[in-house]
Amino acid sequence: MKIDKSKVLEALRERGQHSRADWVDRELPDRIDTTKHSGILATLDLNPADFADPPS
């Protein structure tokens, strides 16, 4: 599954984690592969399912 980086950035900034959001913005692609980057998402305490696009 891939998620939009903008959603992750928004979640981090809402938590006041601006430096982490800046790092994610620099280091990760616009569409984050949740399998490839699962460790980073876990470290950031983010659940990829929270960012999944709703079913169409």
C-alpha cells in the first residue's frame, strides 16, 4: 500500500513534531510505500491504515 506523504506530514505537524515532519519531507518520496518504509512509520508511531485512501 502507498500513502500520500502530505497526510503523514500533516499528522506529525498536528502533534507538534515539526522537525520530524521536515525530515520525512526531505527523505521520503511523495507516495510512501508502507511495506518498504514500515520501520520508519513505526518509529514515528504512525499506523499506515490511518492514512489509507478510502475505498472507491
